[in-house]
Amino acid sequence: MGVDTIRRDGALCVELSGELDIGSAAQVESRLLELEDGGASERIVIDLRSLGFLDSSGLSLLINADRRARAAGRRLTVVSGNGVPRRILTTSGVDRLLDTVEDLEPGA
């Protein structure tokens, strides 16, 4: 599981690669909490385009990260791409709960 971070135009971008599942969700959650505690930007972008697999543990992680962001006055955006992550988000209905985009818009 890869977790890379980059600051882009005032947003903290967290790029995930590999599989976000029960075996990796705790590692990713820990990293997100570190970033949030470290004074994350007002906008957090979680990029799922390089994920090959996403299960319910990953969906739960995204929902919880969104709740924490909102409680802290931040905005969380999930970049789903058009592959597996998008299909899972759409099929589960989680795409309607989160601010989800297919691709990073210019300036993000």
C-alpha cells in the first residue's frame, strides 16, 4: 500500500496506490490522522486513481476521514478516477455522501 502526500495549490493531496482493504486500512488511517494532527490544509484531497482494489474497510476510512474533516472545518475531496474505485463508490452509494470527482480539476 502506497501513501504519498504532496501540497498542491493550498490543498494537501494524499495519493493512494495498491489495495485499500482490511489489511491496509489501519496503516492509511494512521497516516491520515498524523496529517490531520499536523495541521492539514483547509482542503484535503484523497486520490484513489492508482488503487486496484477497495473494500468496505476502505469505504469506512473515507467516510470517517470526511466526518473528521467537516468537524475541523475542512473540505475533503475524493478523486475516484474512472476505474475500480469509482465503480465501488458508485455501487455502494458512498459517492453521494462524499465530495467525489473523477479527476483533479485545474488548480487542485
